[in-house]
Amino acid sequence: MFQAATESTEAIAISAVKTGVARNQRPILGGKANFPVCLAPMVGLSHVAFRRMLREYLPSGAVTLWPTEMLNSRRVPTENLKTTPETMRSNEETHLVPQILGNEEEPIALTVARLEKEWGAEGIDINMGCPVKKALSHNYGVALMGDAKYAAEVVRMTVKATKLPVSVKLRAGHQNDLPYLIEFVQGLENAGASWITLHPRTSAQKRRGSADWSQIRSVRESIRIPVIGNGDVQISDDVHALIAATDCDMVMVGRALTARPWLLWQVGEELGFPPPPGREFEKAPRTPDEEGQEYGRSLKRLLTFVSEHFPGDLGLRKFRFYVRTGAPWLVFGHDLYARSTKAKNFDELAIALDDFFSRAQPMSLRTELRQ
Ligand SMILES: Cc1cc2nc3c(=O)[nH]c(=O)nc-3n(C[C@H](O)[C@H](O)[C@H](O)COP(=O)(O)O)c2cc1C
């Protein structure tokens, strides 16, 4: 077993490999990432306050990628990166891989240069999956999947503008056309992408229906660079199942991490990583009541970070959105969300949380993924 935070990350990676779960992991972020789960970029959710809270559940010695919400490359060149909510970061954050949206060389080059030199990015992710109308009308996001040559060109222009690794997050595209998807990702690999994340739903599906994991396997088999699999993971068993089914190099989790941020701890425990710092003598929560109790605790931490970074109404809105996304896993989550909408400030929110979690609040393993 590990000595918390005393063994090198390399030793931990090797031990994770020994468990068989991360067996064929190809190196991500120049080999620095040694943990098989990362947070998904999510507008309104993957901000500094959530990242800080979630990081408290990362096992000691584990290194993974940390996203931002998608950042528009037409705006980043002139924005104040310290005060814009989407680009706020805290000094202790490492391994940040911000996600950019764009398709034009100059704004991309300026954006990437600022993120690399001023902001401290360690990688750049390009969004080729956003299906909202605005992205389609500007011809970026998932619209780029309609033009494989131009999409590869966008990777090429980004790679040219930075020394950092450049990745792409994409969908199954407009329709489930597997040969096209394979040709598309091979084009991105040839253009210099360092890894690919696939959320195998079509743009028309948005987040409805289920993710077709078999496409992750096909993509993994058709390129040499690492592949991150994403879609519908709710519990730690799903992480292992997705890796087993697709041989992907890492699993990206979005919505479920807003309900079960200790999923990182659970997976770490299953792989032989030590507990997160400060929790050395505890086991990861597992039962419905343990998970419900930890959820209350995680919300209090999030509230602290949200009030620090986003004072006032913006913070209240962000907190409520977070609760709306994660509360469906809680048996009485609808009541919790209703209470969060009634609270008029952070103090009232804290009181509402204390009251709600003064009783056992069981958490279910799965919920219908509607959001
Ligand atoms: C509220 C919300 C916002 C999202 N915003 C982004 C985004 O900015 N960029 C992106 O690539 N994907 C975005 N996604 C998609 C997620 O990254 C992820 O691919 C999707 O939720 C499937 O993963 P999951 O089943 O683990 O949630 C968003 C998803 C949600 C729920």
C-alpha cells in the first residue's frame, strides 16, 4: 500500500497499472496524468469554486486534468482573465487545460498565447462538440465536425501557436457515421492533436438518449494518441466498465461529479491510491446515507468557495445551478433545490443546508440523466 503523499506519482501510476484498470494507459499531458478520471468542461459548472472543492477529493499523489468552461476565443484576447468568471483560477490549481471555442487563426493564437503565458495553462482543449445554435451559426463547436479538413486546420493553427499539448473534445457528430468519425479523428491526430475526448452522442441528441460507448472503442483502435471516454458515468463501477469496454486512457465525468464529487476518492481507493489529504484515516463514502451526508458536506465547502470567488447574485445563481444538476441523485433532491431557490443570500443558504442535512438524506446510485 501507499504512504500518503510520500511515494512518487510515477510509483502510484505503476501501482494503478498493476491493478489492471489503467493497464494500457497512453501518456496524457506528457505522462504527468496518472489518474484515470477527470472533470468534464461544463458551462456554468466547471468553474474555480467547483474545481477547488472537487480537488479536495482527489487522492494524494493523483494527477489528472482540470478543465474550464468553454472560453470564446473572440473574447479571451481582451478580457480580464482574473475577474472574468470563466477564467478565474486559484494559485494552487495545477494541470489546468482550458477549453476554447473558435475557428479563426488570429483570435485562437492570441487566446492560446494568453492562456499559456499569463494564465498558466498546461494544455489547450478545442471544443468540437458544442451543439447550441450560436456555436453552429458561428461555425464552431460541433459545426467543425461537418468539415474534417477545416477541423484539422483549426488543430494545426492552435498547435502552431503554443508549446502546450492541444487536445480536441468532440461528439459522435451530426449522425452516427462511424467511418466518417474515424477519418475525422485521424485527421486531428495528423494535424498534431495530443489526445481526443469523445462524447459519443450526436449533436441532435444533445444530452438525451444514451452515449454509444462502442464508438469510443473504435476511435481508440484507430489512432495512436490517447483517447478519453465520456458519457453517462454515474458511479465508480461505470468508470471501470467504460475502461474495460473501450480500453480508453482516461474517463471524463460531467454531471455525476456534481452529485458525487468523492467518486474520485472511490476510484482512487479501488486502484490503491491513498485517501485525499486530510482524510487519511477514513474510507470513501459508499452507503446511501454516507453519500448523502458527504453531499451535504461537499455543498458547504462549495458554498465557501463560491462566496469567495463569486460574491452576490452571480454566486447564488451558480450555487443553485450546481444543486439543480446534482440534487436529482438525492431522494429528496427536489426539496433541497426548492430551498436553495428561496434562500436570498449565502447565510440563508448555509442555514437551509444545515437544516436539510440535519436528517439522513439518502443518495441513489443512479438517476435519469436529463440535464
Ligand atoms: C450544463 C452542461 C454544460 C456543458 N458545457 C460543455 C462545454 O462547455 N464544453 C464541452 O465540451 N462540453 C460541455 N458539456 C458536455 C459535457 O462536457 C459532457 O460531455 C456531457 O455532459 C456528457 O458527460 P456526462 O454524462 O458525464 O455528464 C456540458 C454539459 C452540461 C451538463
